[in-house]
Amino acid sequence: MTEKILVIGDFCIDRFVYGSSKRINPEVPVPIFNPINIIENYGMAGNVAENLCSLGFEIDLICNKNKIVKTRYVDIESNHMHLRVDENDSVEKEDSFKDINKIDFDQYSTVVITDHNKGFLSEDDIKDISTKNKLVFLQTSKLIDKWAESISYIKLNMKEYLLSKDKINELNFLNKLIITDGSNGCYYNDIHFPIEKNIVTRDLSGAGDTFLSVFVKSILEKLDVEISISEAQLAAIEIVQKRGVAKIGENEGSINFL
């Protein structure tokens, strides 16, 4: 029987407009961009859900209904991003998370919270969710505080960690904290997981979501935390060598939007 995972968090559409830019505007010194192809993917919590689905899990997704759209204008040959335009970049109060008591958390193997601090989830929401399942993963852009004490594993990038470093140390959260740091690898419990320096990076979009998804899969498979981190890091390395937002798995499945 396929394991079922609940993903909760901010949702967006990642739109990539690929084109060419071979001349400068004669009126003002900016490149003229000629669109050729448009690709759209689910982003933020949607990308985590997509990756977990591609890894073979049955996914329920609770997210905002308003359409946050991130549009990137990218050179089709060099993969250089000229511009990113974000539309509807916050979640209205009426579209935020609610009705937690209507969710049957017992049916899920785990809950994965992907919080980009767009307004869908409050700190109290995350605190309440974290008490509803024995295994809860969190990646967040919020400042970490006591509200995260029931979270099983917290994934932050280095910038996010440094903003909350003092509070994390005070609350002794280091034993459940994974810090990703781009080309420097990642850190867990004072262990450094380096990566090769000769990796050809084409696109960082969604790499953190891939890392989290594979880490969740590995933990559910009862792998050691350090092995799970290594597996997640290898998956993220694979993804950054691809164009746009890519999925790591090969399974086909559909996400159930709640």
C-alpha cells in the first residue's frame, strides 16, 4: 500500500519564459527579449508535493488558492536569467490556513510543512500542526522560536539559520536542524557534508524542495539521518544540473488538493 503524505504550505506557479536576447534597445540600454517557449510548474509547497509524488507517495496538499506566480525570463542558450517578476506575492487573510480540526492526521505517514512566509501559515498554525503527527518536517522562512519545538526535523538555508542562530542555540534545536549552504554543502549536528566543487550548476530553482523531499523519503525508509542527508544532497546536486524546476523521481501520480 502506498504511503500517504500531507503537504501544507504556500503554493505558487513557477513560470519560465525562455527566449533570446541578441540586441540592445536603442532607446534605453536594456536587452530586448524575444520569447520562444513557456514552461510552467508547481512551485513552493507545490514543488515539494510534486517531488514526493514522483518518488511514489500518495500526496494530499493543503495550500492557498490565490495564484502567486513567479515568472522568470531566461536566455534559452546560456540559461542566464534576465528578470524575475512575482505577481500576487502574498496570501490574503481569507485564503490562509484554517479548519485544522477537519483534517484526519492519523491517515498520514508524515506531514511536510513548506512555509515561505507568504501568509498562508502563522507560527501558531505550524505549532498546532506539529502536534498532530509523530513525524513532522519543516522548511520555513520564518524566524525560528519555541513554536517549532515539536517539529521532528527543520531544514533551513544558511541565511535563514543565521537570522535565527541565537534562538536555535538557546532552544537546543541543533539536533533536529539541517542547514543547506549551496556549493558549500550542508550541516547537521556539527557534521559537514561537502559536495564536489566541479558541479556544473544550470539552475538552483527548486533544489531545496528536492533535498527536503528525498530526505523525507529516506527517513520514512528508516535510513540513518546522516545517510538520509547524503541521499538528499545527491538528489539536489542532480537537480541543479537541469534547466528550470525539475522532479527527481520517475513515478507518475496526481496530487490531491484539499
